[in-house]
Amino acid sequence: MERAAMVQMQLKARGIADERVLAVMGELPREAFVPAAYAPEAYADRPLPIGMGQTISQPYIVALMTAVLEVTPDCDVLELGTGCGYQTAILAKLARRVYTIDRLPQLTEAAQAVLGRLGIDNVDYFVGDGSKGWPEDRRFDRIIVTAAMPEIPQTLLEQMNDEAILSAPVGDEAAQDLMVHEKSGDEHRSRIICPCRFVKLIGKHAFPE
């Protein structure tokens, strides 16, 4: 089975050890989140186009960004970049609730429909500028950014709870580093996980359109 092979060869073999992440990615039908023309390639070790200039990240990067967040069942998670909803669905299976933002209403509507068919209902959706953070005054235990940012904006840092973790690709339009930013009380610290390349996040505190 392609999904099982993905978990073994692309995830476990590359050091993804979080059993909850592996289990969820072994259950979710990735083919449900890609255009029909790309369904035969859903478990390929590469990103795939999902329309409107956006992509679904390769399975390993999805797993890595999820694993470094250390999501627990009592976490509220903010996601910037709903896209096709695959990362959203994984987070929703791991967390208490997911709050996801995308600037493209067509993608948000499509993702919401797929998650609805899968019975995943612990997700709040918002269409708008993700670089501004969630529009309401709310704090999150985990934040994930699935598009490139030139830096982590203050708006997101201010929406982190104490002991919160944020993961994001940070750099220029051509290449980024996957960063993990942790907050503990008033202390903030960041570390680089690996080089990566994402489509850019468009917004007031990200890249201009």
C-alpha cells in the first residue's frame, strides 16, 4: 500500500519518530487532498500543485513540521496557509482545535469540504491575511506557517501562549530555513532545523503580492 510505504520509507527511514504523527499520516487519505489528475502521485516524495500557484508539501516536510511542534491533545493550534487542508487535517487529529487562515477563498472552501467529508470538525476557518495572525484576541499553544516568511512577525509572537512552539520557513523567496521558535515565559529562542523551499506567504507582515 502506497500510504504505508510512504510512512516507512519517507518518514520513519528519515528519522520521524513521533508515533502519533506517523499514525495519523498512515490513516489520512492524502489522495483526497490533491487534484484528481495528481491522485496517482499523492504519495510521491515531492510537493504537488493544488492550483492557484499553491502546492501540497512533500510528506516528509509535513511530518517534520508537525513533529517539531510536539502537538498534544490539549493544544490549540494556529495554522497559516490552509492550502488543500492536508496539514490542517493532520493537526486536527492531534490537537484540541485548529484555527486555520488562507487568503484564497477557493482553497479554503475546497479544504473545508474535504475535511467535512472526512468527519473532521474541530477546525475554524478564516479567509484573510495570515501574517496578521488570528483576527480575534486569542493565544495559541502551537503555530505553524506553511508558506515562506522573511521573518517571524511580532503579530504571531504576540499570539503565542507561554510554553508555545512555532514552526515556519524563514528566508527569502528563493530559499528558506525551517525554523522552530519556542516561548517560555518572557524568553524566546529559535533554532534552525534544515533548509527548505516553500511558496511565499503574501501579506502585510510577509511578502508583497
